Amino acid sequence: MANQHEFSDKNQFIWVDNDLLPDLIKGQTHNYFDGQYWQSKGALIGTSVGRGTTYFFQHNDRQFVLRHYRRGGMIGKLLSDQYLYTGLAKTRAEQERKLLQHLQELGLPAPIPAASRVVKNGFYYQADLITVKIPDATDIHHILLERALPDDVWQQIGTTIARFHQQQIYHHDLNIHNIMLDKNNKVWLIDFDKCSVKAGDSWKQDNLDRLLRSLRKEQQKCIDYNFQSVDWVQVIKGYKS
């Protein structure tokens, strides 16, 4: 288990892995969860824009990813980052953080949680999560925009998904943007918000179908997208192996 520290400060709850962020202490915590803070320190190494802005920063010779939880869809236009508070254990940050810890215990290729924060305001809360950045990794969608992948990498994608499924790990948003490939051709899964340990097997094929739909969607949108039907055959071959 990680060298963990938990504490409440006024209306916020903080969890931190002391080995990864040893200087995250009371009085400074609000800064660590603010992308502008890291930018002001010259520690920001990149950003990614989706529902909100994800910040990549360097600290203590490590690289981290900071994400603020935001809603999507129509409700996101009304309550962009506010969620109904029904107890700390049910908050998005706590659920994802604990699942990521579980994945580490299982030895699965997923991000390592470094810190999380839940801020309660009346009946609602806002939340943030900091994870360790996967070294030298790129999401496979951006790789496919530039080049084709060999059969063994496609098979490795299938094998990696199977490893998660064998441990009953349900990935709520299994799409090609949430699969990473590092410089050693190791496959990783990221973004475990709203994911869970799920019993049974009936959902597993739907999970694979979701990934295939995302590949076909990008194939239709992007000229010269490096995905073909034969590549999916290799994914399934790896999954079944």
C-alpha cells in the first residue's frame, strides 16, 4: 500500500501519496490542484483540452497529470463541475482513486494515483485528481493519425483489455483515446472515471464493441486514418489469447 495521508481542511478532503508528493501539506493543498499555479512556477509541461483542461506538470523529478472533474452533455452546461454530495465514498474522485489503487495491486497497466481533493459546498461538491504521467506514452488515436501499427501491437491491445476483463474491471469509456502506447510498445489504459469492478461477463462484448465504434468513427472523420478491419481481427486474436 502507498504511504498515504488523509486529512480534512475546512470544507475539503485531501488524500495524498506521501512518496509521490511529500510536500503536499496543509496550507498549500489548494495550489497543487490549480493548473495556473504550476504554470506560474514554470513547471507546466503541457495541456490537453477536452471537457476541461488537463494539466501536465513536473515536480520533484516526476511528471504528473492534473484533472478537474467536469460534466458532459446538456447537464454540463448548467452544472459544469458540480456534483450532488451523498458522502465522500461516492464522490467521483474517491471512487476513481480507490479503483486506481486496486489496479496497481493487481499489477494492471493503469495510472498511479498521487493525490485527490473533494471540496464540499452545501449539497454539492467539486473534485480533482492528480496521477503520475505514464512516461513516454502517446494515445493510440494520435499514433494512428501518423502511422500504422504492426499486428503484434494490435494483439497487445486486445491482450491488455483481456487482462482488465479477467479481473472484472469495467472501463466506462473504452475508446481509442483512452489507450496509450509507450516507447517500449507497452499498452496502457487511462481515464477510469465512472469505471468499476463489475460482476458477470455480459458487458464485456459491449465494451469491445464500444472500442470498435470509436475506431470506425475516427476512420470516417480522418483522412488516411491508419486503421483497417484486419487490424480489429488482430485485437480479437490478442483478446482471446
